[in-house]
Amino acid sequence: MMDASRPTAFVPQDGLPRAQRNLALLTIALAVAMSVLDSAVTNIALPAIGRDLQVSPGASVWVVNSYQIAVMITLLPFSSLGDIFGYRRVYTFGLVVFTIASLFCAMAHSLPMIVAARVVQGFGGAGIMSVNTALIRYAFPRSQLGRGLGFNSLVVASSSAAGPTIAAIILSVANWPWLFLVNLPIGVLALSLISNLPHTVRSGHRFDFLSAVLNALMLGLLVGLLDGFGHGQNQGQMIAEGLGCLAAGVVFVRRMLRHPAPMLPVDLFRRPIFALSVATSVASFIAQTGAYVAIPFLLESVGGLSDTKTGLLMTPWPVTVALIAPLAGRLSDRYSAGALGSIGLSVMTAGLLSIGFMPAHAAWWDIAWRMALSGAGFALFQSPNNRLVLGSVPRERSGAGSGMISTARLTGQSLGAALVASCFHMTEAGGVEQGAMVAVFAGAGFAGVAAVLSALRLSRRAPAG
């Protein structure tokens, strides 16, 4: 059992030595890439999993949903545990659980078994994602934090871009369990390097189990409500979920307001720079996810493209993110995140509008530059924003900042997916083309809102980090 009362380990004053820092980055990159790739390849493998387990496509979606819900409800609790027991311990726990659960996913021979394994895998993924940026904060000198976060964005974007290709290669030579088995050597390699991660200051406060339960109820019901809203769930059930989410949220927030070290850092939201940064992140991920989900429908219905061509023409977005994210991280060490973010999100807005106004049967290059423009704008925003979120919280509460970065992202992604489903539902009479078009323009609207929110930070003084 981890003991929070033990003396804190020595922490370097300003980052790790270069050699250890590089190994720490490699350790973080392996685990983050593994968790991102796993999500991407599982989406591709859903039809094969459904056929093999003899379940309907609708039922097979729970292989994805169970993981997402597990991550969502445990991110903030794991962030709190990182503040209490050290980020390296929580990261190690998450990596071990994720790796072992991957083995059980591969061994599953029924839907309930793989869903249960995916829930456990989600707990491991939350352990990794809840503290990875907090570890980067301690690994890098304050003056170079942006480049560390830029590297992290590079890993995420590269893994997202490579996921469908890797899944296709594996499925061409093996069956779907191998998509999970490839996690084992990666996980073992990352665990062998875990000693290079930095030791961090521990807060010493006790873990709040009741808050963890309330957090799970609030976010679990929110995810259920958003999913039901987009899939025509019974209205009475949706009302019940909404009221339950609201009740749990009110009790949770009231409890957090009285807590000396709240799991949901409501006290930090009193800092305008923190609140604006989180709000900007949520709005930007609504825009990004809405576009990611809607654009394939737009390309296939308007442009008449095949699934393969659509996938290839979507690739310039994440590839551009991977190319620009490190540069954006370096720029954030010198320039205001408010300025970089507002410029980037304005570019993203222009990119999404250009996609919405794209002519039917556009040439491949005419589609590709619009995707690249949207990705470039998003990349210029993301790393500087994450740097500002982390820099606006005390170092001993870096777990809370790291957890809010991931929670804002997942909240935005859930809302973005629900937004697209709602657009399709409202424009059902007009067909898929109209629904996709409305969703893309709605995404552009949220990107514009995010640009305004980011610009509001220009009048606020940012902490040094």
C-alpha cells in the first residue's frame, strides 16, 4: 500500500539532467503512444471483433465505449492520487494495469469478457494520461517546458495518424487479438525505463473516496446522456440521466469548494487564466472532434470518395499537427499562449470554413490543403495552451493541472461527437450531406469561440511555469 506520509524524494531544482530527461521522455512517449494507438486500432478492428464474437455492430461499439467511460471517470481521481503519492507511482501503476489488461483483451472470447478487460485497460490508460504532462513539467527546466509539451503533442498526433495504417497492416497478416498483444513488448520496455522518470513532491493530503464516487457518477451519467442524445435514447431515460448528472455535480462541486486539495480543482478556476485556458481547450476539442467525425461523411457523400481515399485525405490533418506541434511548443517558451492560441484557432476556423465551402468532387490537393490548414491551426494552439494550464497551477498540484488537460480534452471530444449526432438527427430529412455540412460549420463556430476565449487571455498575466 502506498504511504503518503513518507518523506518526499529529492526533486531537481529545475528539471532533470539532459541524458536522464531524454530517457524519461522516451518512457513517457512509449506509454502515451501505446494508449493512443490502442484507441485508434480498436476503432478499425470493431467489425472484425463483432464478427468473431458474433455480436451486432451496435453491441460491438461497447468495446470502445467501455474504455472511454473508464478513462473519463477515473482521470481526476488518478490525478489526485498522483499529487498524494507521486506521479511516477501512479504512472507505473497505470502502465502495469494497461499492459496486463491488453493481454486479457487478446484472450477474450465473448463480448462481456472483452468489455470487462477494456474497462480495466481504461483504468490503466487513465493512470498514464492523468499525470504524463505533470511528469514532463518536472523533467524539463521551466524555460523549456513548452518544447517538452510540444514533444508530447507530437507523439499523440503521430500515433493518431499511424493508428489506422498499423491496424490495417496487423489485420492483413493476423487476427484482431494481435492488436492488443503488440502492447505487451511496448509496455515491458517502458517499465524497464521507469526509473528515469522524475521523483516529485507529494502533497500529503488524504484521498477523498466519496469525491471519487461523485465524480464517477457525474461524468458517467454525462457520457451516457451525450451518447443517448445522439442515438435517439428514450426521452424519460435521458431526463433521468440529466437530473442524476446535475444532482451528483452539484454535490460534488459543493464538496470541492470546502476541500483543502480538491479533486476537481475548483479553486484554480478562480484564476481567470486557468479558467479561460480550460474553456478554450474544451471548445477547441468540440471543433476538432466534430470535424473528425463529420468530414468523412462529407467526403463520401459529396465527393463520392471510397473509405480508403477518405482515410488518406484525412491524413494531412494529424501529419501537420505532428510537424508543427514541436515548433509551437518551442514558441510557447518565448511568446504568449493567448496570442499563439488565438492565431492558431483563427487559422483552424478558416480551415474548417474552407472545408464547409469546398466544391463537390474537389481534386485531392484541394482537399488536402484544407485539412492541413485546419491541423496547422490546431497544432499552433494545443502545446502553448497545455503549457499555460500547467504553468498556472502550483508545482505540487501539477497532477490537478495534468488531469484537467486530459479531462477538458475528453469532455470536448464527447461533446463534439454528440454535436455531430445531433446535427444528423436535426437534418435527417436533408440527408447525410446536409447533416455533415451543418456539423462542419458548427465545428468552425466552436473554433471561432475558442479563438475569442484564447484572445481574452492576452490581458491576463501568465505565470512563469
